Amino acid sequence: KLVGRWSGSNTDPDNPSRWEFIRRPDRTGTIAYANEGDEPEEITLAHGLWKLRHGKFIFSELTEGKKIMPWGEISLGDESVIQVADDQFVTQWIDPERRVLGGLFARRVRNTEKRVQEFKLPPMKPFSKADPFDSAAFLKKVRATKRKLPKRDDGNEGGPLPKKSP
């Protein structure tokens, strides 16, 4: 149901934004974000992966502009799915750092996407008709990118060693 072209916005009062997202059947996606006041040249594309699993929309952007991001900078995002319909997709995420109602509750941000036939953001216009993105080449390039793990305290690769239990 999520494959196709979507235009979205959020309810975040501190960072209202909109985006356009094309999700492909092979779980690759291309997205462009536009914050309030952005000039067309400030809007960039990102390519990545997405998945819907166990009531969560999971996504990861793997590029910054045209370059694949270093593995240490890539993260997974997830949002709780509120609604999946043929023409609308609604998710929600919680920001524990921002509090509402006198600090009682964490800020909930709702993202709503509507299915569209054509994109309006300039970087996404080429994706309105035929999709020019080569998913197979992108996935091959991602797989070929050398993954360099951070150094552990003992000098070896792989990040910090787990703490031993007493």
C-alpha cells in the first residue's frame, strides 16, 4: 500500500516541514524535505531504504546529496503507524526531550502523507512521471561501500566492548 508517490507534512510546532517521498516495491525510496522558508536550491534529495513492520514505519537515509553517507553517520528512524489507507498514511513519533502541558508529557509529532500523482518540489519533479532512479545500481553501490567500524577503547574495530556482568 505504501509504494508510490506521497506528499507529507507534520504537526511539529517547532519545526514544521513538508516532504515528498517516492517509495518503490524493492523498499528503496527517494525523499526531499522542505522547511518553511527554504529556497528551491536548498532542498536536496536523499535516497535510502524503508520498511513497514510490526506497526512501525522504519526508514534510513543512506545518501547526503549524491554521496553515500559514512556508515557511522547512518541511523534508523522509526515511527508508530496510526493509519494506512490507499490515499493516506499517518505516523507518529515521540520526542522525549521536548515536554508539553507543563512538562507532564513528551511532545508527540504526527506525520500525515497523502498520495499524489505529481510532485511539486523542484528536486522531485523528475520522479513525477517515469522514475529515473536506478535502484539496482544504488543497492550495489551501498553494498560495495566499505564499512569502517569505530575503534574500541582497546584499539580494535567494532565500538565499545560490552560491560561484563558481576
